[in-house]
Amino acid sequence: MRHLPTRTSLRRVAGALTAGLLCTAGLAAPAVAAPPAAAPTAPALDDGLALTPPMGFNNWNSTHCRADFDESMVKAIADIFVTKGLKASGYQYVNLDDCWALPSRDADGRLVPDPARFPNGIKAVADYVHDRGLKLGIYTSAGSKTCNSAGFPGALGHEYSDARQFADWGVDYLKYDNCNNQGVDAKARYTTMRDALKATGRPIVYSICEWGENKPWEWAADVGHLWRTTGDISDSWGSMLSILKQNLPLAEHAGPGHWNDPDMLEVGNGGMTDTEYRSHFSLWSVMAAPLLIGTDLRKASDATYDILGNREVIAVDQDPLGRQGTVVSSEGGRWVVAKEMADGSRAVALFNESGRARRIATTAGAVGLPAARAYTQRDLWQHRSSNTAGTVSATVPAHGTVLVRVAADRAWAKYPPAVELGLDADALVEAGTPVTLTSTLTDLGRTPAGRVRVRLTGPEGWTVKATSPTTAASLPTGRSLRTRWSLTAPPGTPTGSYDLTLAASHRSPAGVRVDSVLPLTANVVLPPPPGTSGFGDLPWLSATNGWGPVERDTSNGEQAAGDGRPLTLGGVVYAEGLGVHAESAVEFYTGEACETVTADVGVDDEKGAAGSVAFEVWADDTKAAATGVLTGTMAAQPVTADVTGARVVRLVVTDGGDGIDSDHADWANARLSC
């Protein structure tokens, strides 16, 4: 369990406390309430609901149980859906999460809306939402209480009366959580609420939120319309990445009316960059995931609205065929995920997990398209079409995603040729020393690219000089303009990241000009000193972490920098190293001058027996060492990796395949020999 007061930790604490009481006191779990005599038994879930993944809003990720979750917020969100065009884009559910009720039922056993938050009751809110052509969702738990520590009443034993209340209020969507479940079988609990909702006669989309603990994808297709496949998401790159990797393998279980749910969107909440949020939204769409906005739209930026309102990306998610995207390749952090579409096209996500720009490529055949002379390719973020001879490729910024839709289209020739713009080396620059980079512009199309030009620009005061041609009269299919550049950062430039821009233009055979821009990053670096250094003392190129920042010489504290404890593995305290939380990757410049990485690794003692992680050491793009899965019950394991000749060394911790709960990982006494 995390020591943070997160919803995940609170609900798991609640579950653990319940289990402990049952064991020590010998209490029997309460029986699931019997349905009324007239209720149908085990109805098949073929009701025409959720034929595409539900789209809407849920307040939890932005408000939790704070006072700003109230009637005025819910009404404002409904209004924003209309005025900002989100309703027209397909968003329809405005969902209330935990804390909407009082902690106690009334004398008749009925749920009571909190009069401070909802002074006019839930029905009045539902009426307001319905008047705007939208739908209202509500939350409860398949246990005696909900997940919040205040102890709001859950529906276990009250399924039929609670469902009746929800229907009478005009509720259209129920999120049914898993806390305080008293040990009752999950399938029985969730099936009872299914039957109770059915008995109301009101069409209500049913969202099963049991965190994937009982593999609902194997049994819930005739119970709910969607089921959570993972624990709760948080507003961090590591959390999003971990959940993505857990949900991707479950594609065969999703389809119209029954969806894998990797949890709500964090887009706009501030813990990731806009590039990372575009990846989040793109990947959820390719996975045919529910798109439930988790940010307070009253405070959202234009960039957030641009992401959430991208109708071409939404169309991928809402495609009526209902296929979840599958992994075509995933080597070295370069992911290709393809989704079959109802019109025969393929949506293809080129996703860069790594901390540096990377070329990611596939082909029309590899993603399932038939052989054709050429294809039409539509970039869903750039909103422009081109023709390709069959290669689907791009240089993708760190943590970025290029999302395209590719089709074997007879009208391909009316579009300009697709070009790929890239840099063939990482821009790692020692101040005052020129470095040579080579840009490449390649014609991927079936038609030639004419009047080609490229230009590289850097920060003010840097020297950027082309040492080979920057133009070409014409590039036939598959041919490239390669331009060498000399790049120099002024002496004394501090280490860190600096922006570069590679820009290009070309013309189609019809004379249409197409401009391309690839934002890149240059890193000013220092070579590590000769001898042996502790990684805790070295500057890193980049660092990503599942919870909180990477900590130097202490464990990971999950929140602010400096909140860790002494690194401790198996009772042994280490003075030096790195404290991280899966998913984590920390990159160091080694300048081809180092030979060996050594460390003692494991799950920090502060998590007790909890946590499961795996450690990897990468030398450039080669995995130099790996541990396999380590748990909180295991002793520290020594790691040694040969990194001879590597420019960059990357220390990676993955979640062991079970999500990122309690995954406090230590690179104890981690050292680099040069």
C-alpha cells in the first residue's frame, strides 16, 4: 500500500482492514441481498448501450473529495460541454464520483445526497444535465462503504433499493467501486447490481471498477458495459505508462457494449507535458478506452481543449467496429500500435516511450492493410493527408505519439507525398566543442517531392552551420536529402536541455507547398570524471518516475523532492544511490568513456512485503543487464553491466507487470566506472 492518502491506498487499506477483521473476529461476510421475486435472473447484457466507449467527465482526478465538488461544478461542466463543443464532439456523460452522499442512510435505508454539496438533490442536477442533451452518472461501491475514509454508504446488501433510487433520480451511468467488499465474491457482487439495474427498467451504463483484481475481462462481458483493468491512474508519466502496458494485451476482450477500461483521463491536470497528454489521449483512443475527462474544465487551458476536442482522434476511439488496438512492435521503447477501423483503414500510433527523439517505423502490410500501389495517410494531430508507398514512419519526440490513419485509397495521388524529417544522432553537446549532426528528409510517397529545403535553428548565441547541401530539386520515392550540420554551444553554456528546430518544405507534383517542423532537444553535457563515481553525484540527461521525483541518496517519497528516507534493502542501509518508483528511467551521459555499472537493487524496506519491480541497465539501445522481477520479500540483488563504448547509460525500473502500487525501487550504491 502506498503511504500517500490516495484513493488507491485508502480503498486498499479499507479492504485490508476488512479482511483482517474477518480473520481475527471470525465474522461471516454478509450475504448478497436477494432480488425481488419479480426480478429477472441473470439477464444477458445485450441492451444496445455503450456500443462505442463512453465519453464524458468525472470529477475525481481533479477534485477528489474537496469542497469544490458540488452542484455548481457539475452544472458548469454540463454548460461547458455545450459551449465549448465537447458535446458536439461526442462527450455526453457528466459523472459524480465519491463523496456526493451523507455518511449515513436515512431511517428508511435510503441514500441521502449531501445537502451542502447538492442542496437541490441529485434529481435536480440530473434534470439540469438532461435539459442540455447530456446524461448523468453516479458512483457507489460494491461494499458496505465507499472508498473514501469518511465512510459513505456502499450498496452491498442494498443493491435493489439503491438502483431504484438512481433510476428515480434519472441516473444514466453507474460507476461501481470495490472497497469494503467484505470478502464477497466479485462476480456475485457485480452480477447482483447488474440485475438490480436491469430491474429498474431504466437504461443505465454499468461501469465495473474492481481494479482488474479478478480479471473481469474474462467474465464480465454479460455483467457490465466496461470494467477497470488496472488500479487507479495518477497524473504522472510513469502511472500512465504502467496502465498502458497492462491494458494493451487485453484487446481480444473488448468490443461494442463491453470495453476494457484503463481508467479516466488526466489530460490537463498539470502533472505531464502537453506532448505527454497528447500521447495519453492518442493511446487511450487507439485502445478503444472510455474517454472520461478528469480535469476541471472551468480552469482548462486552450491546449487542453485542443487535445480533448480533437475529433479526428476521437473518431478512432468511437469507431463502430469497436476493435481495441494491438501491438505490432515494441522494441527499445519504440511502440507501434494499430487499430482496425470499420472502413478498412488502420489507425496507427507511433509511440516513443523513451526520453529522446526516436525514429519509429512500420509498413502498411505490417498493420494489416492489403497490398496496394500507394496509400493515403492522414496525420490526426497535424490534420493533413499525404500519400505513401507503404512505409509509415516518423521521428517522434520524447514521450510523443504520432497518430495516423492509413488506407488503401484509390484517390491517393491527389495528396502530396509523405516525407519523413529526422536527425540521425542525439544532439549531445559539450560546450565549446563542435558536434556534427545529420538531418534526413526522406520521400515516403509514391510521387516525387520537389523543391526540397531544410533548415536547422538553435538557441540564440549557438553556432549552427550547414556543411552540405540543404536543398534538392526533386526526391523520388525512397530517396533522401541528407544534410550535415556543425552545432556548437558557446563555452560556459550550463548543462541542460535546449530547443532545436528542424524545419523543411517541399512541393507536390501539382505545386502545393507542404511545410514540416520537427521540434528537437539538444543536451549540453559534461563527460563523467575518470575513475568511479556514484550515480547520485552525476547529472542526468532525463528522469521519469511513477510517483514523485527521482531522489538522490534516499528512497522515493512519492511526493515532493527530499521526502525520502535512507536507502534500505533487507535491513542494510546504504549511504548512496538513487531512489525511484516504477515506471522509472534515468539517463546519464557517459561519452563512450565508461566501462561498468554496478549496484545493489531491490524494493526498499519502507514498503514492507509490498511492491514488485524489475531492474534494467541499457547501454545506448542495448540491454546490458536485467534482474527479472524482484519483490519486497526478497533480499538485495547485485547487478553488474558492461557499458563499454556507450554514449548514454539508462537505468530503468519496470513495474513487474502488476501495476505501480508500492513499487519503491532502490539503485543502492550505484556506481559508474570510467
